[in-house]
Amino acid sequence: MQASSSGAVVEAKLYPGFGAAKVMPRPKLALPREFGDGTLSVVVVCAPAGYGKSTLMGSWHEALTAQGVACGWLSLDPDDDDPARLMRHLIAAFQRVDAKIGRGAMGELTANVAGNVKPALETLAADLGQLGRRAVLFLDDLQFLSAPEALELVDWLINYSPRQCQYVLGGRVGPQIRLGNLRVRGRLGEYGAQELQFSAEESAQFMESRLGPVLGQEQVKQLLSRTEGWPAAMELAALALRTETDHARILQRFAGSDREVVDYLSEAVLDGLDARTRGFILRLAHFDRFDAELAEAVTDEFDAGTLLGAVHASNLFLVPLDRAARWFRFHHLAAEFLRDRFRREGGDAAAVLMTGARWLYDNGHAEEGINAAIRAESWETATRWVAESAEELIYRRGYHQTILRWMMRLPPDWVDRFPTIRIHYAFALAFTPRQQEVEAQVHRLRTIHAALSNTPGSDARLIEQIESEIELQKVLSLGLRDDGHQARIEAQTWLERWPDAPLIRRGTVGNVLTFGLKTASEIDAGLEWNRKVRAWLNQAEGWYSLSWTDYLAALLYMKRGAYFEARQFCEAGVALLQEKLDGHPAHAAMFHTVLATVAYEFDELDRAHAHLELCMPRVLEYGQADAVLMGFLTAAKLERLRHGEEAGLDRLYEGQEAGAQRGFPRVTVSLAAEECGWHGRAGRFDEARRVAARHGFDRIDGGPGAALLGEKAILVASRFLLRRSPGEILARIDQPIARCTEKGLYRRWVELLLIKAISYKEDGELTQAVSSLKEALTIAAPRNYFHTIFDEAPDIETLLDRLDPVELRGSEAGPLARRLRQAMKDASNGQARRSGSPKLIEDLSRREVAIIKRLESELSNKEIASAIFISEGTLKWHLHNIYGKLGVKNRSGAVVKARALSVI
């Protein structure tokens, strides 16, 4: 498949088309005054085909543009029933209003391999909320939308867009969206067939504009009576009368239903054309859009561009789709007739469609070409093209719903002949919560594999490829489910069995192996594999998998405690996503959890908070286990510093619940362990023991929960043993310290040394306690650890005071000790731990301001979440932040405070 040039086809959808070369002014249908003054937010133009809906909407678009109003236009077609495709085209239309709109939303679409458009719509909504001027979007041919997800997009736009956004909707039938509330509030304008039909005066004016003054008043009256003012019939009548001298005979012969009128008049018009022009338009009518090059390919007419111009000039229902008049379509009514006439005359519609399909596919319009091949029911070609295009469409353009739609339309037996279609789709779905669909695809692949294996003469390489992909899915599933130990085993097995697999596949499995090594704290081996995988993926240009490689490198360095290196890989990963994958916000969110954790450790609190703002809503729904864990852990610590321990504990509880909902037991247990530590520091030892017992890490010698915590288990158990039996901790702590020393796990080493120092202090051995603290400071200082030590302030402050300044002089530990002493002194005096925090209003994000505005309504949290297309859990996250920043405890308090601060 050649590089895509489908932008030209998209461009053709963004221009208002006029069905006639010469449009007659209709003053009675001028844009409503109430729309101009903003009273109406939506106007619906609904009438059967041929009533001039597009022409009317186009004249309104032209008038508004002349007034300086920013306008966008989108002509819909049946393929826009795919929500992801529709969302892309909506963004393109809005970018005619303001080029900055939708950049982040487009990234969301690329990021969301499941084809879920709601995150993109949320981002688009935020952009629309920032529009500083009036904007109008025209959506034509709304009758082509029937999928609930596609209709939901339009429903949201007209019901929840900010007030400066207005919409004009056109279609043959009433749109299947909620209009009642707009109608009751007087914000809906409606135009139907009765308003659009020609009056007697308009009929006379129209016929004179087409034929000159050749019809008498009675003949015009007769024509109006027989057509009932239907503009399409008037246009057809004018065409027929132009080639017939006996006007009375023409006027007497047509009557009856709309279909009968169209059939009669179209026959009369078509029979009056020369054979060349007639054949030309009958073939072109099979395509939703065409230009001169496609027309030449389909009709074999070398001067197709000239013919197109002549057809348009003759008012033969040809609609230009761009300002340069390069792309055209036939009016839907005419196209239906012409296709039917072609079939009735014995024409081979499938052959015509396939000729055009091959031109489209070969010229970079893969999606249009495949659609044409499917309409032609050329299953072999269609499935082969889908197989060839799947990787491009999934990994570079994000058209996941398009792939699914094709799979639903293609016969399953034909899809099974090209297993790569299922392979690519299952791979894409593996990174989403839609595991049942993944399992369904893998099951089908197993069935295909078994059938091929039992069929003599089957392609052995294909059989082997399918088996490798099935096993790859197993490896991926283990990694994404956070089963690092088993994932490591399966990944090693896969790589040994398929050493010559494509680089991008080896890279994907190598990433899982790296994760397994991280789980086992085999950091050096993990980094070595990370470097090998990076080389493979760079060579294969597998940018999405390579972004995972950067993320896993950051996780390896985080576990080692090398925070500077972790930050570097995260920044490189975010840059890669920006350059290659439209920013990919869902994946970027995982990098931001690491960056937030690093910033918190370095005491860059505002920076940490900014990173959390960027990541948490997405991490809640899409994040890998480490991202969920780090996000909630850092958020809880920041909440504790800014709003007190109760607020921080609320975050820990939310994180434990999120871990349970996502099926990440390590997240739940690790956050419970942190909760246990907080209770222990505060002297709530019984509560700490209850939390530990509930999760199975209440024994220093292990337990079911301790297995998930690894070397951290002793840190947790020590929290409720410090006061009761510090000697027991001292007797056991040297072994995990030695293990951390051996594996180079520096931050965990410092944590254990701090526990050792506190245990010595509780045991009355202050000299050894100070010595252990000094050792911890010596390791921490060059790595910039601050909060690891500062967060133990209640237990180590007295030990810090006992450090000998002379011994620390000239060492890196000295400045760190002085900095910690000052910070602890400031904290004890009630000074907030905020490194140059900005003022309140600057703290509120754009999304938070938008939510505050919705709090003024009487909508419930569930309704607000639905309106902005986020989960209730994500909304709750935002509300926590809003209440904290405003210093309030509930919705009403937030609204009152926001008004006082002129936020709303």
C-alpha cells in the first residue's frame, strides 16, 4: 500500500456542496435572526431527498462566513458511522474554526487502541470550552449515522457544548438524538419539507432562471401542482423541458409518487444525453466521491476532467466537494437512480466498483478502496487489502473501529484465509480492558491453526506464524495482568523458540521479558535486555512498542533508585510519543506517573502535582499496574502534605479500590502497606496490624501478601513491631539490606537503613542508630533522595540532631542533613511544604474550571461524568483536587468559592 493521500478525500468532506451550478436566492429561507443573536443553539433542516437541504445549509454557511463568523462543515457518509472515523472528521471540521482545536483529541484517538472515542471527545470538549468567539458547525446528511456510539457524539455536541458553539444539522429523517430539552428551552430551530418547498413565485423565478421566459403562468401553476413544490422535481422538469419542444406533453405525463416523478423525469433527462456522457455518469454514480483521475480510471475517458465540468455546468445534480472543484459527488437522489438504471441495463456494477477500488487503493486511499471492494463483494481482494493495510491503519492511523467494521462485513471464512487480520486486531486489543474480545480472536486463531495443521499441503510458515502469535498473546496477557514472574518464563521460552521472528514481535516479547526481570529485581539483566530490544525496535520503526521500552527502562531505574536516569528515559519517551504518535496521551500518562514520583522525591512538589494532573484520569482506566501504583502513592503523599493525613488516606483507599477493580493485587497490597506505614508512624499500631492482617503481611517471616511485596515486606511489618520488639527487627534486617546491596537497590537500601536506625533508637542504642542514619544519608545524598528521609521525620529528627557536623563536613551527606533539619523545623512551625506554589486560580487546570462550571447545574455526579465522557471515578478524582485547591469540602462550597474568585 502506498503512502496515504486520503487527506484529499477528507478535504472533500469539509466543503459545503451545492447541487446546482447556479443557485437561486430564496430570501424567505434566510438564516433565522434568532440563530444570529445566539437564541438558537441548534437548527435542524430535515426533509426528503431533493428538497435543497445541502444548498440551503451551504448558503447559510456562505452568509455566516461573509459576516466573519468562524464556520466548519462536515458532509457525512455511511462510513462515518464508525465513531473513530467520525471523530477524526469532526476534529478536522472544527479545525476550520480554529487550527488549535483537537490536537490533543487526535492524540487520544491514536492512543486508544480499543477505538473508544470518549477520551478524545473529553479533550475536544475542553478545547471548545476555551474558544473565545462564536463558532458554527454544519453537519450534513445526518441520516447516514445509525450506530449508537456515533449518534452519541453528535448528541453530546448539541446538548453539552459551550454556549459559543452552534450547530446546523441536515438530514432526510429526524436525527436520532435528544432534541426535546432544546425545543422546550426555545433553543432549537426546525425546517422541514413544508418550509423548503417552492412557492408559486419561486417556481416561476426558478423556471425562468433555467429556461428563460418560455412557460406561461398557467403552465408554472400546473408544474407546481404536480410537483408540490419539490425542488428536485422542478430541476428535473427544467432539464427535460430544455430538450423537448412540446412542453405541454411533458407537463401532462408526470404525476404520482416522488419515486415515479423522479423515474419519469430522470428517464427523460437521461435519454436526452449523448451516449458518451450517459455512460460516463452511469459509471461514476457508483462512487461516493470522485475526481478527474478516478473518473478516467473508471470510464476510460482521457478528458474526464472536461466531461466533469460539462456535467456540472448542465445542472445534472453533480455536487462539488471542495473550493477547487476537484472532487465531486452526485446528489444522493440522482445517484440512486443512476445506479439502479445501470443495473437494469445489464451493467456490471461489481466490475465498475473494482476498477475504482483498485485505483483508490493504489493511489493511497486504502480505506475508500477497501470499502468499494466490499460493496463489490470481491471478498478475496477486500480481505487481502485489509490484511495488507491492518498494521498501517491500527498502529499509525488508529482506525481500530474501521478494522472491526470490516471484519463484521467480511465473511468469516474469507477473514480466516488471511489470519494476519485477526493477528493484528488481537494484538491491538491486548492493550485494552476488552480481554473477552482478545480471547475470542485467539480462540478463532487456534481453530484456524488446528484446521491448517490437519490439512495436507497447508502453508507450514503460516501455521508457524499463527502459533507464534497465539503464544505471543499469552505472553502479552501475562505481562499486562502484572504476572511478572510467569511472564518472564513465557517470554524467554517464546524468544528461544522463535529467534527469527519479525523484529517488532521480538521487541514486544523482549519488553515483557524486561518487565519480568524488573519484577524479580534483576535490574542489570533487565537493562541489558532493554538495550537489545531498543535496537530491534528502532530498526523496525516500531514506535509504539519502543515507547514501552522507554517506560520499562524508567521502571528498572526507579526500582534501582536511580531517579535521575528514570527521569531522562521518561522525558525521552514523552518526546518520542510527541514526534511519532501524536502525543499518545494514554501512554504518556504512564511516563507522567514516574515523573511525578521523581519530582516528589526531589521535593519538587508543584512539578509533581503538575505531572499528576496530566496522568491520573487516564491512568485510572488504562494504566499498567506500576503506573496505577505510583500515581496513587504519589497523589496520597502530596495530599497528606497539602491537606492533612486524612486526605492522603482517602487517596490510598481509592487506590486500593482501583487496584481491585483493575485486577492488580500488587497495587492493592502495596497501597495497603503504605497505609500500614502511616498508621505506624502516627502511633496507631493496632490499626496498622489490622491492615496488615487483612492483606496477609502481618508476620515478619512472611505471609500471602508478603510475596507481593518482596523485600518491602519487612519494612511494613516493622511498623507495628518497632515499639513492641525492635530487637526482632534488628535480628532480621541485615539479610534484606545485604540483598539490596548486592542487587544495587539503593532507595530500598536507604529505607531499610532508616528502619534499622529507628529500631536501634527504640532499643536504646543511640550510637548505632546515628551510625545507620549516617550510612543512609551517605547513600541518599548523591541520588537526591529527600522525601524518603523527610517522611520519617517523627522518628529520625532527634537522630539528625545527634549527627556530628565535623564528621559530615566535606561529604555529600552534610548538605542533605542540613536541608532536612531546616525542612523539619519549618514543618514543625506550620510552614507548608510547597516549593514556590502558584496562586490558587493558576493552580486550577482547564478541565477543573470546566467541571466547576458544571457544578452550578443541578446535574448529579453521574450526569456530569456522562456529559464530559469520563467515569464517575475520574470525576471524583477531579473533585478531590478542586475541593483541595479551593479549600472547601463539597460542591456547594466549591461553587461559592469559585464565584468569589471570579472563576465562574
